[in-house]
Amino acid sequence: MSRGVPGMADAGADAGVVAGGVAGVADAEQAIAAVIADAVTSEGYVIEGVRWVTASTLRILDVLVDRSEPITLDEVATASRLISAALDASDVLGDDPYTLQVGSPGVDMPLTLPRHWRRAVGRRVDITVERCSPDVPEEVIVRAVVRAVDDVGVTVDVDPADQPAGAEGLAQSGCAAPISHLPYPRIRCGRVLVDL
């Protein structure tokens, strides 16, 4: 995991330094994120992650952008142009050439924030929830369909017959079938399930 901006892989110890004297990968990623944040957030985008990698003469900047609703390819292209313009107007990357790669998080990105959950309404998910009492395992996975999201938590439709840990796991989770509201503090993370 990147130590600077969540959501991207660590560039490693051999990763370079951004021009302008910013020391270390995490600091470089934070400086870059600060430069591009205003350009994209004013247009409704969110920066999910920044990864800066250098090796010899190769310099690559990977940026993940998202929106509260599903993002389209055209919107990613628009975000790429906004990010490119912001970087061109700044000296954060210096004058040396670099490759800018802008993308969106895939369906396998963990659901950890309310905006991630809003995007998952209507989807089947596996939710890792904290135990509801001291005599059950530390965490349990509950399979459900996300029905609604609010400021407090996530409302899900739970099918007792479709549980990875069976009915016993569902009982240990403290979720009631068929509808349950899970407050955010009990949710460790979620993952969208892809039905083929």
C-alpha cells in the first residue's frame, strides 16, 4: 500500500523523487495529489490513489480517479486532461518527461468509504463485519445485496441460504435476515461480487 495516498501499491524503495526537492515516495505522492486535487474535485472527481514510480530514466505517474456514481471511460479521459493541465501548470514534476496514466478503480476495489458503498447499491457484496458479542469470532463475512446507504451505515438484504459461513456465521454476525442495517463502525470492508 502506498504510504502517501491510499488505494495504490507501494512504489518501493527504489522509487524516485519528484523534482523540486520533495524527499521520498510518500511525500512525492502527497505533493502530486495536492497539485491535482483542486483540478479534479471541482469537476466532481475524487482522487482514489496516486503512485509515482521512477527507475533509471523511466518516470510513471499512475492516478486513480472516481466519482460517487459509476465513472465512464469518457469521464476518465476528461479527468486525465484536467490532471495533465494541472501538472503542466505546476513544477511539481520538473521538466523531465514522464508518463501519465489515469484510470478508475476496478470492481475489486474494497468498499471502505460511504461513497464506495453508494456506488454498490443493488450489487451483491461480501461484507466483513466485526463481531457483535465477545463470544463470537472477531469478524464474520456476510453475503448480501446493498439496498441503501446513509450517513450512519449500509442497509442490506441478507439471504440466509447464500452465506459463505452458513447460517451459523450469519447468526454470529448479528445481522438479521432478510433486511439489516450495518453501522459503518462494524464494517471492516466489503467487496462487490461479480456474477458471471
